[in-house]
Amino acid sequence: MTVAVADLAGNPGSTTTTFQMDTIPAAFTIVSPAYVKKGTFSINIISSEQLLGSPSLTIKDTGNNPIDTVLILDANPVFWYQVTIGTNTGEGTATVEVMGTDTAGNISTQAVNFLVDTTAPILTIIPAQDPSGIGTMTITVTHDNPLSATPSLTIKDNANATITAAFVGYSNGIYTYQATITTACADGTATITVNGTDTVGNPGSDMRTFQISLPRILTPTDGISQVAIVTTIITPFVVKLTDSLNRPIQGQTIKWTLVSAPAMASLLATITTTNADGFASTTMTLGTKTGIYIVIAEGSSLKATFTATAMAGVLHHINISPTEPFINTNQLFPFTAGSYDQFNNEIAGLSYHWAIEGDIGSLTMDSGTSTSLLATSTPAVGTISAGTLTIISKTNVSVVFGQLTSVTINPATKTVEMLGSQSFTASARNQYGFPIMGATCTWTLKTAGMGTIDTTIGQTVVFTATKTGTMDLEVAAAFGTRTATATTKVIVVNGAVHHIDITPATTTIEARGTTSFTATAYNQYGYELSETADFGWQIVEGSGTVSGGMMQTNDIVGTITLTASTSTVTGTATVTVIHGSVSGVSIFPATATVEVIGSQSFTASAVNRFGHPIPTAGLSYTWGLSGSIGGNITTDGIFTAGSKTGKAEVTAEAEGKGATATVTIRRITLVLSPATCTLTADGSQTYAARTTDSDGNYWDEANITWSVNDPTGTMSGSTYYPGKAGIWTITGTTTNGKAGTATVVVNPGTFVNLKIIAPATVTTNATFTLTVTLHDCKGNPYSGIITMTNITKSITPAAITLTSGTGTATVTITKSPSGAAILIMEHPATIYGCFACDHPPHIDENMP
């Protein structure tokens, strides 16, 4: 804009100015969350240009009720408001309206919406199985509002132990989990808990319980132990399957197995399933034989056992023994009877009525389980019967004259081992082949010297073998006027090896010693088998060697089990290996050198006569000391020297055996070279070490540990590098602890570290404080006078005194220099430092 005017004289004049024109309202960017819950949150308003004051912010809920806002930041054109969602704020869509005026007065408005959600999400747990058994169980969780993440799900059993549950997936608004129920889970009420948060952050949860019921107890409840007649169907076997809380388990498989039976039996069902009350059952038909039938029920690794005892059925028939016999005249002949069912099972405990038909003799008893017939004196034929009220059985009986026609020996031939015995029985028979009672039998050994018999008259004889070979044993039977003979061959052999004896059977040997053993083989009757001499010798327990019966022990004491064997039989001996008595003693070391007042440990050891070391723990050593140089030795063999040098003898004795060791006592000194020296802090010194003894001997020491008490100095091998100025001690120590020292005096090195602290700007004739520090390269301070000057030689005072590296002075410059002020230190060398009037002080150590 330009303004032009003229004054009264007509002189023109004008002026021009500029201004901004703004007709466009400001644009607002409203930053607000899409969803909010109860509480506070922030809304950010960003204007495209500066505003006249903060914009007005109006927020109303879905019921057109105002929502509280507070301006918390005015950083025009950025504004932050805090919004509070209360319990009375309506849920649903809330409207945000912003109105503001820019600096040109343009008014602009802007509106956005957000969703108010203050209600917790509803989560619902749905377990798939209740109650649950072993295996996997599916659990689903539904929700009424979207969730920010997969909800967490935990399961605790009745013992508050965690049950593993894994998230499987999410589909159609349903979260699916899979829990694993194992035998480790406790029976009873289990609790499922789920926690989740909706997209606004409202938390929701649900809890459900279900029952865990696992097969724990299989109890037989009926038909446990039964008694019934063979082939009958018995009372059902019943089991009940429960959990640990005695709750029934339904739907579990029970397997039935007949594990033992005297005859084939059948189970109605071998696989059954427990009902709602946990019961399962089966029945069995017994077999045809008497005895015990055993059935096992199995389910879920549990077992229950049932027994059924089968008894004989009704009487079916009677058997008389013997059947159809031939009996000698005047002979007393026994009979017995037995009762049986249709399956030939014996029925015990019955008594019979006995009777005869025909003139065959008389019965000794007419009732009972047995009787005897006294045959007539003349031949006859008839029957003998045994019966009950319902069943009668008969057998034919023939009474005959008996004539001895033969005799037999049982066994007919026999092999007998040496010293063994064998029984032989003679049987005299009549013409019908039946035994003749009352025949006289006479026995004879046909070959003398091979054995003995216990009797010569009798139906049975016992032969004992005494010599190997083959012999005949004869028997002669006589009955009335008739005789008969028979012969059996007896073969006498040594026999097989039955056992082996080792001599000695037990013995004790010193370690490393030897001893011999003898093995002898015997048959089962104790006869020595001298022909068996090849034995395999072996140590089966313990340590040592054996060859051909000669044993060599080693240093291991204890018990050794020694065996001697054939291919089939093994004999055993026990050997106890001991340390034995002391045969010799030695001392280690045999010679030793000790410093005066020093000590030396000696160890004594002993061996038995075979050179085996005897443990010290089992021995008591007596230690002694001889010589005139003094000292002492403990009961443990530790020698301590006195103040004299020379030689002494140490003795040790155990069980009357002794040994001697020689010990030399001397004085030893470690000398460091140089013993004294003076260094500057930037120098170094290498040391040497030499050991000398009281006899004038000396030797260089290579294995020295070096140290110094200089707190900042170091030792590199035998070379000392100083640190702090002062008087220090160098120490060298040998591997056996001998130490020597040297003294070193360390003076400060070349002073090189100069620092000047002065004002940034100095005015002529004005006083200011000047601080100066000076140290060498190791940090050792300078103490003394420093002379100061500058180009105009106008610094007052001209010197400053430093104590322990630091000095402070009040300084005046009377003439303004054209350049920097220069500080010169006079002692011990000249060092330059400078400061300027137009920049901070600094040090220039390279100034010429």
C-alpha cells in the first residue's frame, strides 16, 4: 500500500508499506483413539497455522451428554486435551467438535467420532468332557466383543497342580484349547480359568469346573472265591473300577483271562466294558477236571484275581483194584475201591459194602474203603463186589494152586559208581505169571571183592560197590519143593566228577607271596577219582595270578576266591591276603639339606619279606635324632633344625626294623645386586640374585619372584621401572620362600607436564589469579621457584613458588603485549607456556 501527498509549498511526498491478506481458515487434524474405555485419554489437535488462542473442544456421548475435557498443553498450533470417560458416560459413538480462529480472524471447525466402550467382555468356557479321563480334552472359549489378544487359559486340578493346556486355534469367534489329562492329575474337581482383554482394554474372565475321574482301583466285588461242581456255570465274576475318590469309572475296557485251569474251561466274555456304576462282569463254565481255576480281570493297568474250585460230580462208577486177579490158595489178598464221576474225577470219602460170590474164600471186612480176601484151600472162581446204595462194581477172582516157576531181578542190569549203593528186588512168580507170596530168596555175589551186600536172605538186597569191573549177582528163590534162580550183571565204574576239593581250602598269604594248592576230584559218593588230574585254575574274585595250582599274590590285600575246574564241576578255595609283618624300613628323603631353624618332613615306609609296601596307617613308627648340632624331630617325622650348622641323623623304627637318613644344616642368604642405587622416575634398573650358604658356596638363582613397594612402579621380570619418587625396597623371593632385598632411591624425572590456569581476558594493570602445575612423566610433582616473563617483560611478580606440583600467585601485567603472555620455568629446565588475552589459556610445549 502507497500513500502520496504534497506540502503547502507543493513539495510531493509518499510512503509505501506491505501487509498480509489471509482469507483461508485454518485446517485442523484431530488425533483421537477409535475406541476408549472408562478413564482418561488424550486428544491431539494440530492446526495448519497459528490460532488466536486455543480452539474450543466439545465432546458429546451417544446420548448428547457432554464429556469433560481439560486443555493440558497449548503449544500453538498444537494443542493437547485430556478427556475423562466416567461411569455415566453413555456407550456408543461419541462426537468430537473443534472450533478455532486463525490470526486473520478466519473461523474453522472440524469433527470426528470415537466409540465409547466401558463394559467388560463376556468370556464363556465350554469344556468338551465332564467328567474327563486320561487323554486330551478340548476346551472352547466364546466372547461377545473383539479381544485384543488370545485369552490366557489355566487349569488347576484338585491338588492345585497345573494341567498342561495348549492353544489350538481361533475360528468363527471361538478360541480352541486342548488340555492333556494324565495319571499325574488328581481326581476330583478341576478349575478352568480364562482371562482376556477387549480391544479397548476392558478385562474379562470366566471360570468353570469339571471333574477328573481316572481309573485308580479295580476291586473284585462278587464271585471272588467260589466252589462248584465240574462243568457248571458259576456265579458271575464282578469287578468295580473307581477313581481315588471311590467314584465309578464308566466305559473302560476290562479284559478277562483264564490263567490257570486243570482242564479246558470257557469264559462267557473275555472283553467287557464298565457300566455307569463302574461294574463289569463275566461268567465261566468250569472244565471237566477238579481243581482250582484262576481268572484275572485287567483294566487300565490294574488287576483283580478270582478263583473257582471245581469239585467232582455225582458218583458215576466204582473201580476195584486189582482187576481179575489170580490168587494162590490160602493166600490173604488185598482189594481197594475208588469212586469216580462221569469225567473220572475221584470222589473221596466214600465207604463201600464188600461182598463175594462163589466159594473163593472169606473177606476180612465187609465195609470200608478196602478189604482182603483169604483164599480157600482149593481152586475156585467167583467175584468180589464193592458198592454203595446206587452203584455196584464187580471183578472176577480166580483161586489157583501156586507153583514156583520163575524168579526175576529188578533192575536186570545196573551200572553203579564206586562207593555207591543200589537196591535189587527179586520177584518169584507162579505158572500164571502172578507173584508168589512167601517165597524165600537167597542172594550170592558171584565175583568176590567187587562189593558187598547188606543181607543174603530177603526179597530185597542192597549192593555197595568197592572195586571197578563187571560182576554177577544171583538170587535163588524157593517155594515149597520148587526153586528158581536169576542173575543180574552189575557194572562198577569210577563215576563222573561230582565235586572237587582244593587243599588247603582256606589259607592266609602275605602280599606278593606265593603258595601252592592241590585239587582232588570225587564222585558223588566221595570216591577219589585219581585219574582226573587236569584242572583249570582260575581266580574268580580278588587279584593275583595262578598257574597249575601255584598262586602269586600282588600288592592288593583282601579275599581271593580260587577255583579248580573240570568241564562240568568247580571246586573253591578262599585265600586271605594280608600285609604281613615288617621286614625292612626306609626313609624318604634319604638325605636332605635344611637351613638353620628350618624344617624338613621325612616319611618312613615299610615292606614285608616279599617287598610289599605296608601301609603307614597300620604301623607305628618311632622317630629319633642323633648328632651334636641340636634340633628336634616330631612323632610325625618333621625335623626342625636348631641354630647350628652341620650334620645329623634321623632314624625311624617299626616292629624292630629301622632306617637312617642324613640331614645337613646350613645358613642360606639371598643377595640382590645392586644392593642400593639411585634412579630418576623415567629410568630403570635390572637386578640379579645370588644365593650363598654358610660354607661359602654360592649359586645364581633364576626362578625369582620380584616385587617392589613403589605404589606406581612395576617389575618386569628382574627389571624395575620406577613410578613415584621416594625410597623403595626391591624384594626377590626364591621358590622355597627365601627372600632378599635391595634399596632404591627414586628422584623425579624430567618435568614435562606444565599447566597454566589464567583468565580468558587480561586487562593491563589489572590483577588476576594465575595457577601453575608442573609434574614429570610419572606424575611426580615439582617443588621450587618458577621465573615468569613475557614479551614486554611486564609481569609482576616475576616468579611463582610451586609446592607439591602446584603454585598460585596474584599477577599484574603492566604493559599490553602484542601477543601471548609467556611463562618461563627456570629450574630444572626451561619450559614454555603461554596464555593470550583473546582466547583460553593453553600450553605449547613446542614453543621455541
